[in-house]
Amino acid sequence: MLDSFTHSSFLPATQFCDPLMTWTELINCDEYPPTFDHQTGSDPLWTSIPPEHWTKHHVCEWLQFCCDQYKLDANCIPFSQFNICGLQLCSMSKEEFIDAAGVCGEYLYFILQNIRVHGTTFLTPTEDIRPSTEHCEQKMPMKTVMVKREKNPSQTKAGVHSSHLWEFVRDLLLAPNNNILEWEDRDQGIFRVVKSDSLARMWGQRKKNDKMTYEKLSRALRHYYKTGILDRVDRRLVYKFGKNAHGWQDDRL
DNA sequence: GTTCGGTTTCCTGTTT
DNA sequence: GAAACAGGAAACCGAA
């Protein structure tokens, strides 16, 4: 159904956005929120109204947006089950999301909660919300990456593979209501893996690798010790962001 | 075609 | 005994 939507027709102004751009990157991107010049009049944008007020069409657009931006496998999402209005969508529990779309459902749930928690103001194109370049440089370490993208839109596809495991973990930690990872010491960047299997499943989904296990994922995490992205914590299932990890302090988007 | 970074996979041994 | 950790080694893959 949603295959009929193309990225260009749906989000024309996000052409420079990395489909795997992190949530933090996405909403701080100068190209975000998108402008919908072609959409005016009676059908307001889903970005401009609270999820509770979304129409079925808005929900549909949001799903497509999630697939595009977070590279979720659209084949795993039974769109017929999301042929509902925003109010019904918001009333769905995480379990219902998971029942409907498996791991993708879990991810969709997180994204929706993010929108609900932060309201729609951050999706509204106001000068106050959209960070200026200078402001962004001070607050957002990822600014450099974004500037590169703007300068060279042809690198968009390359950006798909710039999503690293530690960034995936970081973004999951920053997502509200996630029960897979939790902070042990927010200031120190110490966090704990609560549901190792779920984490591995989600990472496997992201990498299109259904053979991913927590054992393999943890090995990948341990590689980060060498590069200073993670520091060793001598406790089971507990990790700490190192000096070379950035963005994890930005819990306020 | 080569190099490189970032995993992924497999393994053995250790610790909890 | 199971689960998780530690880390070596090799393979894989996409980007440059």
C-alpha cells in the first residue's frame, strides 16, 4: 500500500536526511522539519498536529516516514493493522505494537512516544525551535556530519551505513519509555542492558541480520573499549560511554 | 583493485 | 550449569 509513496513525494525537503539519522540528528537537522509546499489547505501535516489528532492518512504517512528515516523493514509492518486514526494509535500499548509488527512495532512505539513526549512543537517549523548553525555547533557534536550532508547530498546513501551500534544504543537510551536499556548513572554515562535478547533482536532488525545474538552484539560493544567510545564497567550487562562517545548527554531534544 | 573501519562470527577461557 | 564477559583471530562488507 505504502509502496506508492515515494520518499521524494512524501518528504521532499528531507532529501538530505540520512534514512538512519538518529532521532537526535533528525530533529536538530537544519532540513528538519520538512516543508510541504505541495501540501496546503484542508489536510494539515502530521508533523504539525498531535498524534492523538492524526487521521488515518496521517498515521499512514507517519509509518512511511518511520520506514524511510529509520530504515525499518516495511515488509514487517502489516499496514492494514495500522489503518487507524491517531487516537487509536496512541491508545495502543507497546505489547500491541509488538503484536502487530514485531520488533518494528517496538521501534514504532518508541518513535511515537518520542513525538508524544516532546509534543509537536519540535516538529513545527519555527525559528525558535530550529537551531541556528552556530547554536547547533555549540550544542550538537553531530553538527559536522549534518553540514557535510548538506554540502554533498549525493552522500545520503553513504550515510545509511554510518549508523553505528553505539549510536543505536545511545538513541535507544534516549528514547522515553524504553525498557530495554536503562541509565544506571546518567551523569557518568553508565547504563545497563535490561533486555539483552530484545536489544540483540532490534539491532539484528536494523542490520537485517536475524542471526544476531546478544553474545555477538556484546562482542561488538567490547570492540569500543579500544576506541574509547565505551569504557569498561566491571558489572554484568553494564556499560559506560567513553570520552569518544558523543550525544548521549542530550536527553533534552 | 586495495585499504580501512566497523562489525560479525567463532572460539576458548574466565567469572558470576 | 547457565549466562555473561574478555579478547584473539578471521571473515565479511561497504565506503573511500
